[in-house]
Amino acid sequence: MPRYGFARYRCVALFTAATLVHATAALPAVTDTEQAPREVQSLLAELGPGFQLRQTPHFVVLYDTDEDVLKPFISRIEATYQCIIRFLEVNDIPYSEPQQRLVICFFAQYDRFVSFASAEGHEAEHIAGYYDISRNRAVFYDAATMPRLRSVQKRIDQLEEEVRAAHKRHDRSAQSLLSNELFRLRNRRDNITESVNRLVIQHEVAHQVFFNTGVLVRGADNPPWLVEGLACLFEMPPSSQSAGIPGVNAYRLLNLRQAMAGSPKAAAVRKVTSAAFAPAVVAGRLVSLAELVSRKPLIDGGTPPAENLYAQSWSLVFYLQRKHREDLAVYMTVIAKRPADRAYSPAQERQLFEATFGTLDQRFTDEWLRFVLDLPVRVPQG
């Protein structure tokens, strides 16, 4: 069944849950199951013992996590929703508020998430969440329980015991060394968890919101680059988007530069110029803009790698929002009117794009590259 989801995680700058909690501190705790739609009540029963229901201003969350895990999760999805609405309003993009709260399932444990997703026809072993467009619900789990963090968490638990033991022995030297390692591992765990929260939860919730506000049409033939590029805009920390204008997505920008450079090395990434784009296309690391806007599906299991195409899609949407704002509103208004029973060919997709933004020639490509390569980039050492 159709769904959107991520399988790749990478560390990005830490954005604390406390910031999100503060952003929506006044969220009501509505838990009356009888107030929920019948299909939500049915899903709650299907999920089984341990699951509860929490209704927020724009979502109904079915969860089995502890409250200290649920609270920042709710704050994150609500903040993402509000950022998208501000984005649409600032850019004069027509939308309509959903008539019902959007449904999200939030699992406390990875294994239970995989079982649920598999039963619904999704291969979920290597993803951290997804938006199921046919069922119109998003499904996630607490990223702290992902398999790649199990050994890290086990070592953290051991270190906490060892720190307590050293404290009881009054062994300050051992306590200091153990505490330093404990701090390092906690920081690693928290950075990985935050990376997944942003690149998966915020991305997939963005899909859900765009498909439920009439900006993109469920069941219609939406341009894949636009679908993914829009979602990538909202992988940024929600608090940084108070003006409705998403900031630079540092992760996607770095990935795009790495793809152009053909290397993750800092020196190569920093020195990238527009001249590197054509060789990257020839090498299969990226695609021309003409192919990007007409590509269906966006990810076909071949080349370029999925993360490169996501980065390129983000960069094009970001460029259009900054440099062709009014045209972008016109384009998205046309897309929102597509009927669910009509398919559009790659040639038609390119034709619509060029009729709105201009010919996808070398001049357009150069202007896009000039804009993208002028964005501030943070390059890790190494």
C-alpha cells in the first residue's frame, strides 16, 4: 500500500525536546475515547492492551509510551503543523484546515512497531516511521528504542551503575572518568534520536499535513519531487520557523554538496563549484533539473541514491520559495486541483513546470546552483 517513509538516519545539530515542550505548553490533554471518531476507537481496540488515546488541537495520538516520551512527541507534531500553516499563509498558498484530527500511532517499542507495520503490508525493519497515504495515518515509535541504540543504551545503563558505585567508594578519579564517558554516550544517543525525530517524524507529519490541507491531493498524481521537497523543508527545528519561512536544511544542503563533490571529505565539500554539477549528473549521483521535475517515481531503486534525490528536491523547492515565491503559489494551486483519476506523463510534468517557472535550460540551472552554493554550509571535520 502507498506510504512514505525514511530508512536513513544521520546526526544533525541537537534540538532539545524542552524547546518543543515550551512551544506548545498549553496543549490540552483530551483523553475521552468516546469523543474520538468511530474508526479511531476501532483502531485503538485493534492496537490492544496498553494503548491510550490523546487528542491535541490537530491530531489524535494512539500511544503506549510513558508520558515523558509522549509530551515532547506531541509538542513536536503540533509545532510542525503550525509551521506548515504559517508557511502556506506567508506564501499565499491556498489550503483548508482538516475537518478531523489527523491520526498517529506512536509505539513505545521498535519491535511492536515492526509487527504492526508488517501486518499492514509495510516492510518496516529499516524505517523509523511512515505516513500511510491510503489509510491516512502516520505511524512511529520511540526512536530511543531503535536497534542501533541498544548497545549504546546498555553501556549507558552499565556506566550509571559504575558511577554510583564509584561515588559510594569516594573514588573521585574513577567517577570523573566514568562520568565523562557517560556524558559522551548520552550525547551520542540524544543526537541520533533527535536526528531521527527531525528527519522522520517531522518529515512524515509534513506529508500528512500537506495531504490533508488540500495542498496535495490524496489519490492524485502529485509530482514526487514536490511531495518530498516540501516535506524536507520541515525537517528543520520548528522553533526556527516562527516567521513561516523555513531556514536552510543543513543536512540536505551538506548531502547535496557531497553528491556534487563525489566525496564526503570536508575539503572537497567546501570547494564545490557549479562546475561540479554536470559531472555529478553524468556519474549518476544527481539528475538534471529537467529529469528531477519529470521523474516518476522519484526513487526507483537505482541511481541516484535516494538521499541525493531528496536533497536535490529540497534544494529546488527551497530555491523556488525564496526566488519564485509567487510562481510557486500559482504552481501549487494548479497541483491542488488535479483530479484523482488522471495520470500525468513526465513530459506533461516538465511542461507545467516550465510554463510556470521558465525553461529548464542552462541559465535556470546556473541560477539555482548559484543560489544553492551561496547558502551557508556546516561541514564536519574529517
